[in-house]
Amino acid sequence: MKVRRQLERLEHIVLDDLEKVKGDAWHQAPGGKWTLAQIVDHLGRAVDTIATAFETQADAAPRGRDASPRQHLLRHLLLGAGKLPKPRAISERNRPGERPDPELVAAAFRMAVERLASLTESWTAAQRDGVFVSHPVLGDLNLPEWGRFFYVRGRQYAHQIEVRRRWLTRRAS
């Protein structure tokens, strides 16, 4: 299943380049930017929030989508093109900690991704396609769409991680 593959790839996209990061480098960033640990913490929290939302609806009957025409258009354009705008606001529950533990946030991220991915296998096609969790800009997204959303967002954060790693390298030299 494509969603499962994208979620499995998400873990590698985000975490593979971080294996070489050691010690305090996890907690350094240019002024006003998130550290590597904060990026992973945020992503893990966001995926966990959505996995929890879907798990609470495991017994819900499939229903129609509740989204405006603008949200329909944005969903197709942004998820189809694989480019999402920078988030305008981040909910408090998905806001990263000030100095999160790198090992804990990486483990939490992996577990959250696995929880969401396991739903793609345990749910019926009707559940995957007909149970929705709302996104503030894109409206209702079903499970495959949230998988795609996190894959696209993960690629964007992977770029930020690479930029941050280059910044750390320049600082060290």
C-alpha cells in the first residue's frame, strides 16, 4: 500500500541524516529557528496527535467529507504537487519542547509513525477512505491523505534538517 510505503520512507527521510549528530549539536540553531531535536519533537507530536485522533474513531462509520470548495482545491493542489506552505500557527500540543531529549523524540517519532502506518493495514478500505480528521487549512483528510501530508511535510523538514546540519558544520570549522 502506497500510504504504508510513504510512512516507512518518512522515518528514513527525517532520521537517517541525524545518526551522525552528537551531543549538544542537537540543541543548536540559528536565532529564532528550531533545533534538530525540536524539529523531530514537533513531527513526532504531530503524527501522534493524528494517530490518536484516528484511533479514537476506530468504530466510527464512514461518512462524507466536510470541506469547503477552497479546501478541496487546496488539498488536491498541495498534496498532489507535494508542496505545502509553511505552517502559520502550530497547536500547543504539537509545539516542541525547549530542549527535548534526542533519543526520546526520535523514538517517539518512530512509534507515532508506526501507529499511523499500522492503521493503514488494520482498517478496511471504507474506514481508511471514509473516516476523517480535520486539518485547519485543508479540511477533512482521510488516513491516506494524512499519510501523504506527513510524507510531504517530512520532506520539507528533512530539507530544514540538512540546512541545520550544514550550519552546524560551518560553525564547527
